[in-house]
Amino acid sequence: SMYTIAKKFQFSAAHHLPHLPESHPCRRHHGHNYLVEVILRADRLDSYDFVVDYGELRALKDFIDTTLDHQDLNDVLPCYTTAENIACFLYRWCKQRWYQTYAVRVSETPNTYAEYTEDA
């Protein structure tokens, strides 16, 4: 059996994907209103009967607000700024703080998301 919690965060940022063909629209500089969801799992609850207290996850909001929000992601991230790579970047940040981190999802549009997890 497994307990799962999730929390969503939003930020706005610009980026471009220079490695794409000239004709691809994402090669040009553009922006998104991103939605980030962190998903945490545990087979046992802590002494307060939580996977992780939602209040602790405010650290992710603070990190997003100071590092990613209203930035050019190409200036911030050490990789191509695809949703997949942003999810990986945020997953690794979360995993260092909460071992229960299972996955991070990043949406650039209401109908799509990329997810990164290292759980087999």
C-alpha cells in the first residue's frame, strides 16, 4: 500500500529551443504560464500522519518564485528548456529536500504535461 500527495504551483516565464529546426515555432522566443505539480509517496505516514506536511512544500514555491518566475529560462537552466528538462530539474531539487518525492509534472498548456521520475 502507498500514500500519495500532490501540490501544484504556477509560474510565468519565457524560453526558446534553439536546437529545433528553423521552422519549429518553439525555436523562437516565447512564454508560458507553467503549472508544476510535485507528487510525493510513502508507504508509511510520519508521526503527524502525513506523507509530508503541505506547509513544508512552500519551499518549492519560494524556489520557483525566486529562480524561475518571470525569467528567461534559457538564462537560468543548464539545459534545453523543454518541459521534460524543467520537470527533471525540479524533481532533483525536490528529491534533495524530500526523499518521498516520486515525480514532478510540468505543463506548458492545459492539455499537456511532461513528467520526470526516477522510481522504477
